[in-house]
Amino acid sequence: MKRLILLTLALILVGSILADTLKPAWEPRPVESPQGIPNPRHRITPTFEFSVTPTSLLTNYYDYMIGAYNGFPLRVIPDVAGGGYFMTYHARRQPTATRRVFYSYLDTAGNVINNNEITDTSLHEGFSSLAIDPVSGKPFYAWHVNVDADTNNETVLVYDLFIEGIAGVWGPLHTIGNAPTTIDPPSFPPSTDNEFIWPTAVIGPSPIDGKRRIYVAMRNYVTHSSAPSENPYIAYADFNEADIMAETVLNFTAVTIPQMDDWNNDPDNWRRPFMAIAADNTGKLFYTGYHYAQDVDGNDIDEPDIDVYVNSNYGMGVWDHVGRYSNLPTWNPPEAPGSTIGYFSNADEVPYADEDLSWNVANSSHLNAIVDNDGKLHFPAIWALSTNEGTYYPNIQFMKELVFNPNDESFQVREVYPVKDPTDTFNQYFTPWDIEAPWGEVDEYGGNATDGYYPLMVTDWPFPLWDETAHTDAMMFHYNNYKMTEPNAQGQMAALWQNSYRARLFNSFSDAEYSDWANVPEIFISVSRNQGQTWSEPIVLNNIDVPQMANIKPMWVYPADKMIYVDQSHAKLGVMFYDDYTWGSFVQTPSYHPTNDGGRTMFMELLIDFNGGASDDPSSPAPVNVLHQNYPNPFNPSTTISFDLPRAGQARLDVFNVKGQLVKTLINGNLGMGRTSVIWDGTDADGQGVNSGLYFYRLNGAGINQTRRMMLVK
């Protein structure tokens, strides 16, 4: 089967709002796309060890997005307050219990000191966010809950006095998003029924000397357009440590973004934003992300879909808007060797022109935003291979980040995973059918003249569940969760997401070689030590390769806001996640499985070696002469593979077929520094001759992870 399902980018609200989660619907459209091949890696993979092994905090019967959608529910406590972590999440202690918001305090060794509900009242609470005062180390918690007599949720906030290392000494509870709320958009009549929930809290400097300003961005649960359009409501207040210790009721002021208020009230044009808040250290406040736009007839509106709203005065006054298109250029590969007809075509089998294909942001509703040490704004997102008809290929989605420089209002898109080969001067971005020289050509074709050819290409599945049909075909909308840490003072940072590509190969494509991965979600972590200018090959955590993760199915994974600096080559990364006893969400409607058997709220900490044990920069390409091209190539019946290790150590050399299935392990053991050569005689692990065709050989070891291709011709 050459082609998979393609889904429209447009989200159409059908049915009612369930609980406090919006339910989107998708319109599937069939197009052709290959199953694909695994991504060959050419960068150094960092090594790691667990400084805190995966630790259970609570059996939790609420198995969906246990923290804030767009913020950090896990933050590092400053050294001035003793270090460690504060954490927040929502949970049910029993299958039918009320969902509550919890706080946790972990010391520097990862010991759980406190882990309890914040309030004493059993109300339906959720989607909590966390901010920490960088001066005093006092934490602020924000979540939504109905605290009055009507049926609407409010957003509330409380701070912890955290006296002498004792957590849970609560100040007054603030109601900062009291529903219903009146909004007066500039172009439409006022609306009086607004309900602002899903908070994200951040802290920046204050215009008042000696104080800081906390901002809480909430999103509107109510829409007055034709479909969801969550305009923000941003409350802010100034404080210092004396205010907290005196248990002062903070004076919150709320503002909105006028253009987005119009979006929420426009009956003729629908714009749905997916955005996050961030603050720098100069008084700038950012609200950034992307949006979909359609007119009243359901046609896409041609306008920039990337949005950066900038307020340069501590949240007060004018919000400037800077937009750009997310689309990045690519080209339509020929459908067969020597052909001039493009492979990708529309529903009428008319090939797309090169300019009709691009990479566009998609499925990134749970993004976050951070500001680096140079004042640049970052947000991570998924870029999908897309068409000019508002559709995209679900199997071809890759991880990137957008960087905005407020000084000159310039944008840059940086690749996180996968990244193009550094010698590729033809493609601007990773191109999955052109990953090795000569550039500008399809690398290899699958199929044959009788049944038809198709370009072989790298595919991926950056989601924590393999099944796109879950929850009425809305899995990719509900489950995407891609987060990026702030850089620490030394510029070290991490990008974290989940992947279930190998589970998908078995469950969706019946590839028996991946049967062991049928029930295995994975965590991917890329790191950078230069504020995201370059990223490492990702660390991969799963319950097959990592003994400490045995019997754990990680879902809803959140990194801490910062990596903890150890030295130039090492840093610690705290991670909060959910260990799902039965894969897929029960509480999300419709349920993915019939029984609410719950899972566990978990914490772990990784000590990461950025060098992968090597002495060079892990964010740079590995030395090009480590793994050499086999000779002869093409070959029959045997070929020689050579590589040069930069130091002695464990190394493994494997051969894979085009499906990514392991054919044979040629080397697996400790080797000395320098040249090693081995002959492959074209047989598999059982000594049986393999068929003619394309094969990959991959070297792992000494901080090296490189792959090359070879062709067996009989």
C-alpha cells in the first residue's frame, strides 16, 4: 500500500463541549503516501544516567494531560531557596473521585517531601500551572475550578510561603478569572458570557522597584464565532517576598488582546489560535503560537498563520502583532526513476506543482513558549508536509522550533529532529526523500516496473499513541505534547516530545518485526548547549531498551522549566510524566478503552552527558569519516564496511532493510580506537541469503550514531 490517510487541517466543532476539554472533528481525505523508512542519524547522541530513577508519587485515575496545556507544571527551585523541584498536576485518587489539583515538593536528591491536594474542598479542579519567584523561590499555583454559585469555571491562584523548607503554607486564594466575564471587542458588540480557564503562569520583572510581576494567561472556553476561538485573558499583579510573607492579597489587573477578541466574536470568519505566554527580563510580554483561519464558507483564508503578540510595557497598553507564514519550501519528487511526473497528487490524481507543497505547522496545540538569554522568543512545533488545498500527510511530520528576534522582528525556523545533512546545499530543510548526496534527487525508489515505483522516504510519528483514529479521529489534536525548556545561565536547554513510530509499524502496518513494540510509547529528548542554535540526536527512553523504565508506559510528559547545570558537558533534566496502566486515555471522550484502571503520576531526573562520552560538541555533526561507504557498492555477493572510532569503547554495527527491520548484527562488543573493518556476505542472522535491494548499515558507539546505504544486486 503506497498511500495513507490524509486529514484536513481544518477543525470543525461538532457536538457539545464535554467537561473542560473541547472536542474537535476531522474530515479525512485519502491520498497516497508510503509507509516509509527509519531516519538515519548522523549526529552524536548524548548519553545519560538516572540521577533519580522513575518514582511514583500517586496512583492517578485521571489519564489525560495531567499538567498545564501550554506551560510548565514542573519547575526547578532556585538555590537561594534550597534547590529541588516544585510540581503540580491534577489527579483522581479513585476511579469515580473528583479531579483535584496537587502540589509536590521534591528535594535536591529527588525525595518526595510533600505530595497533596492544594485545597481542602473537593471541587472539580484541573490543568494547573506553576511559576516560581526567581528571587525568593516562592511558588505560585494557578488552575481552574468553579468556586461560586453559577456553573462557570473560574481561574484561581495561590502562593506558598515555603518557610524554612516547609511547603504547603498557603497564602490567600485569589480568583483572577471570575466568570462570566464581559469582553468588549473593537469591531463587535460586547459579549458577557466569557469563561477563561486553562491558565499558564509566568513571572517577569515589574515596573515597581523591588518587585516582580506575575502574569496568568487564561483562554476562553466560550466562542462567539462559528467554531472554537480561544482569545486570552491575561491577569497580572506585582509582589515581593515581603508581600508573600505578610499573606497579602495581591491586586490583579486583567487585559486582553483586542485583535484576538475580534477573532472570538467574528461570525463570518473563524480563526482558532494555539498559543502560549512568555516574559523576558526587560518588561516585554509575548503571546505566541499559530492559528487556523477559514471564511464563512469553509475556505482557508490566505494570511500568515504564525503569530507573535508583543507588549513592551509589562503587559500594559498596546499589543503589537507580527505574523509570518509557517510554510517552508520543498519539492515534489518524481514518481519513478526518470519520470517528470510528481509523486504527490490530489484527489483527482493531478500531481502537485513544487510550489503547491510545503512544510506547515500542524498538530501543535499544546506548545509552550520560552525566552532565551539573548531575549529571543522560541516555540516548538510540528511541521507537516502539506498541500495548497489545506491538507497534510500525517505520516510525514517532523519536529522544529520557531525563533523570533524582537529587535528586528525576524523569524528563523530551526530543525530539531530530524535535521538535514550539513553538506546539503540544495534543500533548505530536511527532505525525507533526499537525505544523501547527490542532492536534489530522489535517493532510492521502492517497487518495480510491473507494480509501480515510489520514492523511498523517511517517515515518523511524533505522538504518544500510534492510533490516529482514537477519540473519533482526534488523537493528533488531543495527544500532541511538545515542550522546550528555558536555557539555563550557561545556555543548556532541552526539547522533549513523545513518539510511537515503532508501535505504529506493528499496529497500523502489521510489521511483525516490531511486535515487541506493540504497546510501547517512547520519550525523545534532544539537548542543546547553545540556546537551541543546534540540537543533538535525541535520547530515546522506553520500557524495552531502558531497564529503569521496565513495565512503564510513559504518557503526558513534561520537562522541568530548566536544566540544572553541572558542568560544560553535563546537566540534569527533571521530568514529570504519567505511567499509563492501559495505553490511551479513558477519561477523554470517547474513551479509548473500557475500564478506568488509571496509572501513576511519576517523576524522574536524568544526568545528561552532552558529548555522548566524546570530547566534541554533540550539537555538531559527528566526524564525516567515522563510518565509511562500503566497498564495493553496489555489491554481489559481499562487501566491506569500515569505520574509525574516535576512542575505545562499546560499538555495534547493524544491517537493516528498507522497512527498518534488523537483518543482521555484524559487530557488537568493545573495540579499540581507530579503524575496524568487517565483511558482510549478504546473509541474515540465520545465515540465509537476502534479496537484492537497498540496505542500511548503522554504527552506534563511542558517541557516534551514523547510518549509510548500500545496494545488493544479484
